[in-house]
Amino acid sequence: MVYLNFTDLSEEAQNRLLENYNNDVERKFGDDIRKYVRENYTCFETMIEEEALRNLYSYKFIFKI
């Protein structure tokens, strides 16, 4: 098995994972983030992307070769 961090992946793989994970973050935390955005006058898309990046950098990806 090969263990990789998000930064070890190619730029194309990072972008693909980020797009998929943005949708997951919006589905899981969308209501909470919308509430935060209304209270703090920030951008919803920016908050989703920041949350996705924060989480992706903490994951370890495992590949079986």
C-alpha cells in the first residue's frame, strides 16, 4: 500500500478531489455554513472551499497497487 497526503497528489488529482469534496462539504455542513455566512456577511462559496481544503489537507490517502 502507498500512503499519500493531499499535497503529494498531482494538481489534476487535487482539483478533482476538491471539486468532489466541495459537494460533500455543502451536503454535510451547508446549513451551518449558510447560517454563519448570514451572520458574518461572508461568501458561501469561499467558506465551502476553505472548509474542504482544511479537511483534505488532514486526510491520508491509501492506494493499493
